[in-house]
Amino acid sequence: MIINHNISALNTYRQLSLNNSNAAKSIEKLSSGYRINRAGDDAAGLAISEKMRAQIRGLNMASKNAQDGISLIQTAESALNETHEILQRMRELAVQAANDTNTDYDREALQKEVDQLAQELSRIGATTEFNTKKILDGTFTGRLHIGANADQNLDISIGDMRAFSLGVGVLKETVSVDSDATIKDGTYRIESDSDDSYLLLNSEGETVATGTANADGKIEFKDADDQSLFSLSAPVVNSNVVIEKGKATAQINVTNIGLQAGKYTVDDALNLIDSNGNKVATYDDTDKIYKDKDGNIVLAIDGGLTANTEINIGGIDISSQTAANDAITAINNAINKVSTERAKLGAYQNRLEHTINNLGASAENLTAAESRIRDVDMAKEMMEYTKNSILQQAAQAMLAHANQMPQGVLQLLR
């Protein structure tokens, strides 16, 4: 018999510590609901389940991305629904104007409505946004990330749905240039004499005045006695000037090459400013053209413009029977273009709805697989905990008995 080392107690204590550890692990699993709480519980299972978790969360976010894509498409499609309504009304007006029971005055009234409708088409196209992104002005090309992994994308694009792009914006506009005049009423014609000199001809073709640039940069017309008759800020070569009640009015022809319908103003630097105060084009005096920020020509003019000159770009021309007849075909093409764009958006939406269903099913199946690896079987673990609890209590009792065994040595010492 020995007393320095109580081997039975040491053995029992080791078993008790093991039972305590097992019982603690069971309690941890039962309280967390997970079979794997740390890498030590199942290193391989932890690595596999974490990859599955990444996939599951990626799939759920991809589903949200697809839903956001549908929201964008629905925003664009609802705006295009109104675009269709406007085009149908423009076509209705064109059909009405094509009938020769209308007078010029009637067609002028119809043209005013067409102009306003065209400007509204451009406004809708220029201002429709989703999350501050413009989606109907032709600049939107997007990539929807609809998968859990890299490069699982869907590219979408939406065309330019503004008036000029649809072919229902006016191609020509005239801008009036007015000036006080001291010459008898009538219609005169301006012709170029040289690069910096102009001739003013009367209705008989006689030269009544010559024009040259003055100190203010205007073209000043003087008669044979060197008396100033009037001055224009913009010479209109091969065009007419109407003198009426002491006013000289010239017309500058503006050819619209790429400017959307709307109201524009020339500022002091001769930039073209839209109705929202944004600079949309800069002036090239050499070629008499306006260019946008990308260098594209949007306007061509046959003279110069001055600050505060207003330019109204209206709708397709229905001012005559022939023009209105041609406008019907042009508006039909615009309606077809919008229909094609809406059909494309509808196809995107239907595809994304199927994508969402697929992503949901994939996330569900992966979640079930991850659960089988990571989650604890509560009933099975409760059985394990009960076993460990009983062994824990038994080890405690045996440790008490083992601690009593060395006292037998006292019987030998009596």
C-alpha cells in the first residue's frame, strides 16, 4: 500500500476531466444548435460548410441583384408606355393634318401640339432615372451580376428614346435676328460680296446697301451716301431680310443634326444652354456649327448667333399635306422602335424572373446541404449529453471513493 501517489484517484480524475470536457462540448452544441462550433470539431466539415455559406450568401445577393434589375426595367418600361401614348397622339395629329380640309392656320395649331409632344418625349428620355442613373437617353449600358461567383453577369442596354433619336424631332428651325432700321419697308436679300463684305438687294435685284463688320462685331449696312440703315448680329447669306415699321428681321436657318427637341438659349460665351441650365454644346465659329461634349455636331447654322438667342427644336413637320403624309410613316417607325425596345425589356424581365427562381432553388438546396454538415442533431446530441452527464456523476462518486482508499494505511499504523 502506498500513499505518495493515489493512482486510482488520478485515473478517476482523468476520466472525470474527460467527461466534463465531453459534457461541456455537448452543452455548447445543444445551446448553439451547431455540430461544428470550431475547426477542432470537424476541420474538413468546417472548410466545406464555409464554402457553402459563401455560395448561399452569394446566391441570395444575386437574387436581390436580379430583383433590382427588374425594378430598373419596370421603371424604363413604364416611361416607355407614356412614350407610346405620345407617339400615338402625334400620329393622330399627323393623320388629321394630312387632310386638305384643314387650312394653314389649322395645321399651324396642330404643329404647335406636335412640337410640345416632341419636347415632352425628349424630356421623358432625358430625365427618367433609376437610382440617379439616366436610363432612356441612350447612355445606359449595365451589367447585372446574377450569380454567386465571378463573371456570372447579364449585360443589358436601353436605346435612346428621345424625340430626335426616334425620328420625330424637327430637322430645321429658324431663328429671328431683329434690328432697328431706317430703310423703307419691303423684303430684301443678302448676298455675299467677299469674305467680310455683304450686299443688300431689293426686289428688283438692285444693290441698295453694303454691309461690313463694325466695331461691335455686327454687320452694319450702309447706303451709297454712307448712311447707316441697320445692323445685324448675324449675316444671313442668300436669305431675306424683312423691313417692317422700322424693324429689320432676318432669319437664320438652323439644321438640327443631333439636338433633341426642347428649348435652348445661347449664353454670353455662345454656348448652347438647355432649359435646365446645362451646357449641351459649344460653338465653332469657323464652321458655323455646335458640337456636344463628345465632339459630335448637333447643329449647323448659316450665320452667327448672339447671346440670349432662343432656339426651339420642335416636333416632326406636319405643316403641309405632303409633310404630314410623310410624318405618318416616320411616326410609325418611331412607334415600332419603341415597341422593339419594350419587347426587349420584357424579355429581360422574364429572363430575370426565371433567374430568381433558379437562384432561390439553388440557395435552398445548398442550405440543406450545409445544414447537414454544420447543424447538430438535437436528439442525438441529447443522448450523448445524457451519457456524459451520467459518466460525470459516476466519476465524481468514484473519485470520492478513491480519495478514501489511502486511509486504510492508518490501520497498519495502530
